[in-house]
Amino acid sequence: MRLGLPASAALAASLLALAGAVAVALAIGSVAVAPAEVVGALVRGATGRAEGALDAIVWQVRAPRVLGAALVGAGLALAGTAFQAVFRNPLADPYLLGAASGAGFGAAVAIVYGAALPVAFGVTGTAFVCALATVALVVALARRGGHLPVVSLILAGVVLGSSLSAATSFVMLAAHERTAGVLSWLLGSFAFVGPDDLVRLALVVGAALVVGVAARRGFDLLQAGETTARSLGLPVERFKWAVVGAATAVTATAVAAVGVIGFVGLIVPHAVRLAFGPEHARAVPLAAVWGAAFLVLADLTARTVLAPAEIPVGVVTALVGGPFFLLLLRRGARS
């Protein structure tokens, strides 16, 4: 259902919703914290005067994972918006070119064999490098001269991603006691997000937002087809190279930091277009805001619904995203 709000009102309402989601996520947990105490803890933490148990809970435990969830959600939603625009397919997502499978394989190898291999990157660095290497290989396999055929890209991504997923399963079977660690990483978690992760995420997601906003007109032109976009002055091949590169960088950074969290980049961009319209001048920033809000609330659900146990956040997003994906298929069949 289209809401019909002016662009400024839509963005203001979306930012307000994100602020509400962040406030709720900071206040709710195994220990409830009143809103005024949350604000006080954040102020004291930011000024280096944090003290007491409540300040530690809000500033050291909840704030990093809430900020991490917001940044990852925004990044995946931006990447999903970019891929859906470039491929002209609302069912495309950030993992379409194999970034998640590559990162998963790299993380599995680092977790299981890291002590025996000369790998200096750790789990996060290995996952990041493998994600980039996978997409680079997909692009190399799909390119024809200087062109990037969309169908070839998708096919190469699906085939290579499936192969790497099988390789990850083999590593897990051989891992024995380390299988649980690999599976936990593959399902995603914000429990161990650190300051370095937050800095990297903030820099990469911020850059991706700038690229997405700058590319908004190109996204709109591509919806009419590559031939039409080219005739209207868009350098289609260079544009696709730049967008795929930026979307891959933000996806690889997100996956390397917190693991594989599915469906965010699929359902958020599509929901934003349904609610606010298809123009990418709106869709790009709104997707970032709603992706952040969605993942903050998903992480809140993951850590509270079965407390003190914690559900992997990827399970929560899959439980929401799976039915939404089926609704998209159903809607497409009727149209």
C-alpha cells in the first residue's frame, strides 16, 4: 500500500521510527532500563564518565550491538536496493553473486583450521577476503569483453555460491567439535561486535550511502532497460561495475563482521518501494533507514524471546523473510 507522503515527511517519519527502535532495543533486555536512565548512560559513556552496572549494560553491552545491527541492516538494505535496480529484479539480494557463500567458506576454514594455517587475518579478515574473492571470480567468469551480462552474472553467482556452500558443509562435517562455532557464525550474531567492527561498518556503509544517492538517477534509468538508459546518456557498463563493486564491498564488510544474515537486503528494499514509491531518490535513503530499524528489532527479538538463551539473528530474519518471499512470488504470479 502506497503511503503517499512527501519525500521529506517520509524520511522524517522513517528516522523517527528508527530512533524508536533503537530506544526500545537499548531499554529492553534481561535487565530493564528506564528511558531516562538509557539517555543518562549514553551521555555518561560518551563523555567518559560511565559508572555503575546500568551504565555498563547500556554503554558496553547493548549500545555496540544495537549500533552494529543498525549499520549492518542499513548496509545490506542499500546493497539489496542496488542489486535489485541493476538486475531489474525485485527478488535479487546482496548475496546473489556469492559473497555470503565465499565469506562462509572463509570463516569455516579460519574457525576449524586457523591454528594450523598461516592465516593472519583471523575469522573476520578471512571471511572478508573470501567474500571479495568470490565475487571477483564471479565477475571474471561472467564478463564478456568489457561487458557484464546480467544473466551470466546471476548464473555464475548461483553456481559458485552453491559450490562454496557445499565446501563449507564438508568443512563442518570434518570439524567435529568446532561445528557449533561454524554454524553459529553462519547464522549471524551481534554479540561480539567490537569497536573496530563498528568503525569499519560506519565508514563502508557511509560510503555506500553516498554512492547509492549519487546513483539514484542511473537506477531509475535502468528500469527502462539498458538500451534506453544508454540512449539517455548513462554509461551503463561503467555504472554497473561501480555499483556491483560498492554493493559487494558493503556486503562483504557486513558479513565478515557479524556472519550471514539473510533476507534483509531482499525484503526491505521491496517493502520500501511498495510503501513509498519506486523512485530511487526516495528508495535509497529510506531503504537504509528501514534496514537499520528492521535489523535492530530483529536482534532485540533474538536476544529476548527465549532469554537467557539467544537465537541467532539470522533465524529471526529468515522467519520473517521466508513468508515475505513467498508473498512476493504469489504477487508476481498474479500480475
